[in-house]
Amino acid sequence: MSVIRRCRRAGVARPGRHALRRIATIGAPLFLALPLIPAPAFARNGGDTAFDIPPQKLETAIQQLALQAGRQIVFRSALAGSATSHRLSGTMPFSSALRRLLKGSGLTFRETDAHVILIEPASPVRSTTDIAAAAPPSPLPPARPLIVTAQRRIDPVSFAGDLRLRPSAAGIATLVEASPGISSEPGNAGQRALVVRGVGMAGESTTLVYFGDVPIAGPSGTGSDAARTTSDLSLVDVAQVRIARTARSAEHGVGALAGEIEIAPEEPHLGQWGGGASLGLGMQQGGEPDLSASSTLNIPLGQRAALRATAYASRAGGYVDNVRTGARNVNDDDISGLRLIARIVPQPDLDISALLTWQHRRIADASSWFQSLGPYRTDRYFAAPTTHDFLMGRLKIGYGGGPVRLTSITAAYRWSLDRRYDRTNATLLQGQDPEACQRYFGLDSPSCDPAQTQQFADYAAGLAPSLLHIPIVSTRILQELRLGHDNVHGLGWVAGVLIDHRSERLRSELSSYSGDPDVTGELFGARRLAISRDQAALFGTLSYREDDLLVSLGLRYDDYRVASQNDVVVPNLLSGSIDSWPRTVSRSGGLSTRVHIDLPIAPGASWHTQLTRSIRPGGVNTASVLLPDRRTYDGDSLWGAELGFNLHLWRDSEMTLTAYMNDWRDMQYRALSENRSHAYLVNVGNTMILGTEFELVARPLPGLTARLEASLIRADLTRVSDAAPLVGGADKGDSIPFVPHRRLQASLARSWPVGGHGQLTVEGDWQYQSGSWSTFTRDDPDFVETSSFSLFGAGLSWRRERTSLSLRARNIFNRVANLRAVTNGYGVGQTFSSGPRSILLSWDRHW
């Protein structure tokens, strides 16, 4: 089943021919072939369905059953707990399949008048031999239900602070904007940082993105700043996304400081043909149109193996105009990709899955604009395109048919980025630097005379416009082994080991702009960098579950080794990047912990609490103009405490209130050299983060759903280090940058049945975000502030069985919603916004 790529906030004025060609050549063959393939057996309200569900966690097995049957199932995650399912294979009615899946779990099910399946605890007097004969239900348990639906609507579930949902958008940014406590901060060259509860923006990634169990981390580049480049893999044909607002380092993976996003692509379905296709067309105010197409085909290879192929292409049209060059809509963004997953189950207790995915992305120019010129207007000297090419392979093996299961993850990827920046402003500023003038003339005196000063300024002006070109190749090889024992009651445990190696090779070249980004002009600075990261980890979790009670303890130990080397090929007299420095190594490590308790306190009410400690490794800076004591930086840590209360108000409504405290110690932050030519990391001090999150879901009438979400946060420095002057003079009590203090979201949706199996839905939404600022203090010359904003959206959708058609409008009143603003060597008041008014028409068909 394919997921419609939601319109990005970028716009267009003229259709992109190369994007249309990609859509036609990649998406069309599979899409056109769908009607020629024999229709599979799929669920209808009275027929049989071909099922193939391997042994796994019961919660996941129920989700796969819902998808294969095309039915909607509502249940609470805590009911399934850590129970495992038996293998389910064969053609049978849906009710028989679900009954077999739940056998021995202590759960039963019933069907509502709206044909929704509710899973609930079995009682001694209730019979499950016939759905229609089920007794009236008891009130739903006190936690947000997980709604599993073949139509893939977004339905988050609160599970120990996590959100689980089925994506209706193709990008991470759109996915997280509706999640309380987490935001996406855009940057140039396709960069994007994830900020969870105030933690993010600098250093190694604080929030990890996993795709198919593989952690994907961006390269450090020349600023030692991997957190600013988040995985951009499209969320097409994705089964589930899990968003954790605290690190789950004791359970799997490479560990994280703040949170995790786990993306699970749809696995091949054994023994049945299937597939889907989607098309999308978007228009936006003053910009070019958005286009998207995707197609998926599920091919059975006998009864024990299957192949799933997905192809997609999209174009997010530009909406930023360049007043200097006269070019319009310069920031269009093209993505195309292929994904193949092969799966074989040679025996009931062995499941093998191999994944291969490739994606190409081209961003025509930066999406930032300058506040001095007005919304969506820039005056850069030329367009600087960036390309991303990502190739990943993964082998996943699961062994064990009982409560104990061994999982092996072997993965490797290669991420090639070709970044270009208009560096003209920085070059012209450096032409006024007295120290640069002294280097240019080789003077021992502290300053040049007036004639030399003018001559040097003319030299710098002759290098303008100037281009910064940074090609990067980032690779990763990873092996993870996990052994787990799941049990719906009593003790459960997970133990694992991980070995991970990452490397980067990059060049940084400064040259005069030749008029063609692919042709190098006069080089006036070039260097080569090599970075390697090695990690070894042991982790484990011990848990006890009894009905709604859950107590768990997780521990993890990591050992990190980071090495970097900088070789200057062409000395840069302007910036001072003259000397190479040898291979430098930084070692760090430590213990991460997590204690979590879920406790029912009354009928319809429960609370959870957790205490966490997570770490992030230190590293080696890649900037070439550094004092010897700034070549390395230390690791930082996050000590967290969280308390949450969940109240089931009435049958279909509930409220969740969460309060948290994070003590961020030795916080890594980004500093600039005095001549603004190089960025590097320092440990600026400690920060105390206090926050509250509120979520309310109400269904007062059949078909009517109202949601309200709010988050409040305060993040202030409690201690500053000797590096504080390097980040603009930060002081105790200053608020950390880029953290909006208030976010509110509300939505209202109303659905009506149409015909026998159709549904019409009308919805509206509103979101508010307070402003933020770019520096610790207003006295910093780089201080830039963004204003608060409100955005309104509306949607109309129609569904019938496996076909849907939707019309979606965003930013109806065309407000300028500024997400981030910065001042640096590239310009004053660079602003990144949510984009102008947009309308998206999308069609989706799966079978």
C-alpha cells in the first residue's frame, strides 16, 4: 500500500520538466501495470482473505492483520503488552483469523455498528464464538487506543511517552509538526534538525531516525554538526512510525540523547498479490505546483516468500524569488526513489528480510529568504544546488517461535551529498579583515597601511561572487544482535550488543563563481577532511508486567572513538585556513539508564513516571582555524524526569497531562570564529529544561472527533563554561536559542457514511507557535527574532473500500509563518518559513 506524498510548503510557477520525466519513467511502469495483474483475494465484509502473518509481537501481528484484511481495529497497546503471536497462514474469514490470533492472550473482540473492531479483555461470561453475540463492552481501558486501519489514517497512541502513527505525509518535517514536544528546524542545502523538548540543533544527532531498524545519521561536514542533517527518505509505503520523546537506548540501536523516530516500511505479504498507487497535485500561492506519484507491487514467490517493490517521484515546487538575478521560485526540490524488500520464511520460527533502498534528491537553491527584502525574497548572487544520493542495504533475521526471539540487523549505507553555497557575503566581509590583509602581504606588523588595505579589498572583491563547494561521502556499517523474552504477564527482558563504524570523506573548496556551478573558477581555498567514528555498545532491559502495571529498568554502556584529520591543499589567506593538523582522536563513553513505571490508580485513570540518563559522545572539530584547546569537545548528557497522568473521561474521550524536567549537562553548541569563516563545537554549560504537554481527544458523537494539544517549555542556562564568550557572551539565566515556548494545536473532524462502504470526512485544524530567537542574548550582534504565528487548514476526503480521494488546504489565510531566522557569514536575517497558502488534491488506490 502506498502513502500519498503530502504537498510540501514550497511552491511553483512553471512546471518542472525533469521532475515530470522522473514521475513518468519511475512511477508510471508499475502504476500502469497494476490493472493487468490478477486481482488478489482481499477482505470484504463477508468473504475470505488470504493471510500470512509470521510469529511476532501480538501488537504488530494485529496491525498486519488489519492491513491484510482492510479492516479497522481499535485496541490499547497495554492490552497486547509484550505477548507474542503464533503463525497465522491460510485463507479464512476475518473473524476466524482474528480469533486465532488472539487465542490464549486473554483478549476478545467485538464489532461496532460502524463496523469497527474493538479488542478488549475477555470476561468469564463472554463468548467469542460469534462477533454479533458479544456482550456489551466495559469502558475502554485508561489509555489512548491504537487504531489500526487499512486506510492509514493518523492515529497517535500514548505509549510510555511515545507516539505511534501511520503517516499521511511523505516527509519527516510534516510528520513531526503535529507531534507535541517535537519540532523540525529547517536549514540550507536540505539540512533539517529535529528538536525534542528543547534538545537539538548542534553536534551529533540528538534525535535518531531509524528506517527499517537502521539508524541514519547525517554527516558532520565542515561544522562538526551532524544534528543539522536529518534523514530525508520519503515515507512512501510505510507501515508505521513511532516517535519517542525520550531515548530508548536500552532497547535497541545506537542510542540517542533526546528521542527517536522509528520508520517501519511495509514488509512483503506472503502468499498474495497486492499493491497500490497514488497521485498528487498541489498548487500554492505565488509558486510552482507540487507533483507526486508512487506505486507499489507485492509479488508472492510461492507460499513462503514474497517481494515488495516501491517506486516514487515527487517535486515540491519553489516559492522563493531572487530579486538580484530575476529568477522566480528558485527553491524547487525533486525526489525520486526505489525500494525493494525480499522476505522468506523457510520455517515457522525463522523470518528473513532483505531491504535495498535508493533515493536521489536535488534541491535547486536554498529556501531561506531575507527579512529586509520581504517574505520569500532573496538577493543571492547565484543559485547553488545541492544533491543527495542515498543507497542502503539491510539484512534482518528473526529466529524463535516462542517467547524468546533472536534478532540480527546487518546494514550498510552510502550517503553522498554535494553541497554548494553562495559564499559571496563572507568573502566580501573578509576583504575588510585587518588580520587577513596582514596574511595577504606577509606582514609582521598588526595592520596594513591604507594603500595595502585598498589593494587587499580589491583582491577580495575580485573573487566575488564566490562559491563554497563541499562534496561529502558518508558511509556506515552496522551489526546489531538482540535476544528478547516477551511475556504478557510476569518478567520480560531484552539483551543486545552493537558494533558500528561510520566514516566521512569530504572536500571543502572556495572559488570564484564561474557562472556554472559545475565548473570551478579560481580556487582560493581548499582542504580535505577524513572523519571516522567507531562505537561498541551493550544494552539490556528487564521488565515486569501484570495487567496494567508495568515496571522496567534499562541499562546501556557505550564506548566511542572519533578521529579526524584536516589537510590544507590550497591555503586560504582570507579566512586563515592555512595550516593542516594531524589526525586527532577523541574517546568518550558512559552509562545510560531508564526506569519506567505505568501504574493504574483508579478505574479509568493511570499515571506513568520515568527517570532517564542518556549521553552523547564528544568529538573532534573539523574547522581549520582553531586554538589547540578547541580541536576537541567533550560529550554531554541529559538527566530527565517525567510524570504523566491519563484520565479516561467517558467512553470515547480521554486526557493526558505530562510534566518533565531535563537537566542538560555540558551542552554542546555551535560557535563561530572571529572572522565568521568557520563553525565549530564547544561545551557551553548546563541547561535546565522544564515543560508540560497536554493532549485531549474527544468523540462526543458518532463520527465526530476533536483534538487539542498544547506544550509549554522553558529552557535556561544554569551554568556557563569558559566557552560562553565564543557563543555571543552567553550567561546564566539566558534562554537557549531556537526553542519556542508555546505550541498549541486543535483539530475537528466529522465523518459520514456514504453508500454501503464509503465515508466522507470534513476536517479543520489550527496551530499556533510562539516566536523564538537565534542567540542566547539580545546583545549578540547576530540576534534575530521570529514572531509567533497561527496557521489554519481544512480538508475534505472521500473513501470507499480501498480507494480514497482528498482535497487539502494549508495556511488558508496565507500567513507568513517563520520557523527559524539566523544571521551569520551568509547574510543578515536569513529566514526559513512554513511556506505560502497551498492546496493539494490526492488520489490513492490499493489492492
